[in-house]
Amino acid sequence: MPTYRVLVRGKFDKPTQAVRERLLSNAGSAALSEMVFSETGSLTYSPHLGGFSFRVAVEVPAGEDATQRAHDHAELMAMELLDRESYPYRDLTVSSTCMDDVKVNRR
């Protein structure tokens, strides 16, 4: 099964003052080690609360539509996290890299 590193980007959509305060209390608290592509995913954003990114590593069955399935799965994971935390969002975009296609140059 191919592994995809998927990046879901979006914007916060007019969060209430209470949500802004909660977001700001968590902004910048993520360690560099948490900003990796993991199976559970990680949400990162800056203190100005403009946009955010959700990074996740996804394994999907091989096939013609593997990339689309990886995108759909990652986007759903991001939306579930944002909804669970009551973070309003808009303008989601998804991009990915299939790690099986990455060449490693050995010296």
C-alpha cells in the first residue's frame, strides 16, 4: 500500500472571541517534532490566525484513484478535527506526495 504525505491547508472563518482565545492559547505551543507527517495528523497555525495546515501520513490501497483516496481521507480527518474543536474553517486545499515515488540519491 502506498504511503502519501498529505497537506491540507485552509483558513479560519471568523472565529468567535472565545475560539480565538483558545486558538491563541495553543498557538506556537507545538514542538517542532509535532509538525511532522504522522498517522494521527498535526494541526499548525500562526498567532495571527489567518491560515492553518494539517499534515498527515496516509496509507491507501494501490490503484488508479489512490491519490484521490489519500486526499479525501486526509481532508476528512482535518474536517473532523476542526469540527471537534469547534474551529470554523473555509477554503480547504489538499496536496500530497506519494512516498513510493520519491527517489533517494545515495552518494
